[in-house]
Amino acid sequence: QVQLVESGGGLVQPGGSLRLSCAASGFTFSSWTMRWYRQAPRKERELVASVTSTGRSTNYSDSVKGRFTISRDNVKNTAYLQMNSLAPEDTAVYYCNAFRGLYEYWGQGTQVTVSS
């Protein structure tokens, strides 16, 4: 049974940091591209960051470039999203996604709220 379980969300003040984790099971994690999406209220889901199966290549949306870092540990079957310099506009539900070819899996999401 495939599972992607996000954790690490919460309430943080502007300028603060959070580290999201995505624990994967039920598939060959090291063969899949991992991505983080987010969805703010009344907005479409947005691709934030991606990392290739080996971890050698990453991509970021312009809105988070220089502030967020995606990484993965293929031994622990876990993907991460380090988020620094958080701003209120980063408030959203963050989703972990595993992608390979025509197939993808989603986590249930974790809420990140940036507010003073």
C-alpha cells in the first residue's frame, strides 16, 4: 500500500523557518521524482519544488527560489522541504507528490500558517 505522510507544518511568525518531511512507503522511493505542491485558500494548487530520483537536480518556483530547499534521503525514504524567510503569502496546505512517467501519488497535506 502506497503512503506519503507529510509532517512538520504549523504556525510560524513571518521571517521564521519550518522543515516539512514526507515519509514514503509502499513503492521504490529512490526511483521516483519527488515534488512539493501547495494550495492556498481560493487558489489553484501550485508546484513549489521538485527533486529528481537521485537528488542531483532540483527546481523551484520563482516565488520560493532562494528561500526554500528541497532534498531527499533515499535510505530513509523521506523527502524534505526546508522553508526559510517565511512570509504570510506562504500560508497554504503543502502536499508531497511522487511522480514517475504517467503515475503519481499524493500525501494528505500539512498546513503551514505564517502569521504574527
